[in-house]
Amino acid sequence: MRVLIIEDDKILSKTIEQCIISKYDVDRAFDGNEGIMYAKQDIYDVIILDLMMPIMNGYDVLNALRSDKIYTPVLILTAKDTLEDKLRGFKSGADDYLVKPFNREELLARIDAIIRRTNGNYSENIIEFKDLKLDLNNRKVMIGNKELILQGKQFDMLEYLINSKNTIITKDQIFDKIWGFNSETSTNVIEVYASRT
């Protein structure tokens, strides 16, 4: 699972990353334009978006994403705490709204809830495809009653492919989603991991 943080305050952005890095792969953008560029890759499960940014504020970012038919779930994380701000965020297409300062456990719980809603599984963090079951909490894969042992990124690749069923995805999209924009390895790593299964 990959999360994009769009936050102009680099210290706060790093703090948010440290809060969630144990569960999610993270990319960070430091202004609205950069955030839109990242989001257009369509590789994120959740976007955490600040509202008060220079040049392009969070509302403008969110409106631009939704206008471009980018429906990645968005959690607004901001110091703006009025009802008017919250309503404007939801009307712009936000999926959740959390006010700073925030509690780490609440942030993680809200991200988990968004992902559960998106994946359509409310009771357990399990993804199913035919006889295949992925337990996202324990990172286990079952085919029928037999466990399939996958290493590291193999699990992540399988999860991404199942979540993208009925969609054509490119090798570059797989690479960006699993290894990240800033990875120093090449896309050939996809074949290496795929051939191990």
C-alpha cells in the first residue's frame, strides 16, 4: 500500500511519514503542482493533503484531481477546523478530514478505514480473487487451504495486481507503485520478482 503526502512544511511532512511508514510505503510532495504530478501516476491508495499551501492550496489540488478523474481517496490533514472548511473539503471530493494537531493512532485508523472502504471489505483486511486470499494485516496469501509463501515485494505486486483487476496497467505503473518514484533500481526488477513465484 502506497500513500502520497502533499504538505509544504517539510518537518511536518517528515513527521507524518514517520507516523505511517511502518505500515505504508510513502512518497512526499511539497507543493500542489508537485502533488498533482505524483497523483496523476495513479499508484496511490490514499493521498494525505494539507490545505494551506502557497501557490496552489489544497482545495485547488483536490478540485484539479477530481476534474482529471483521479479518484484516489483523499484525507485532508489541516489546521483549518471550522465547519465551513470541513464542508468545503468534502464538497471538493475529500473522503475524510482530520484536524492538526493529530494523534498518530487516529491518523492510522482513518487511513485503514479509507482503504477498507475502497477495497470493499469492512470486517477484515482481506482481498479475494477466485481461490486466492490476501490477508493484508498478516501479509499471508492462501490458495484454497494452502499458504503461498511470498517474499517482500512479491506480496505487494500480487496485492496491486488483484486490486487492479479488469484494468490494464503498465510495467512503469507497477514499478512506481511498488518500488516508488525515487527508486534507484530499474524496471527489470519486476521480472525478477515475478519469476520467483
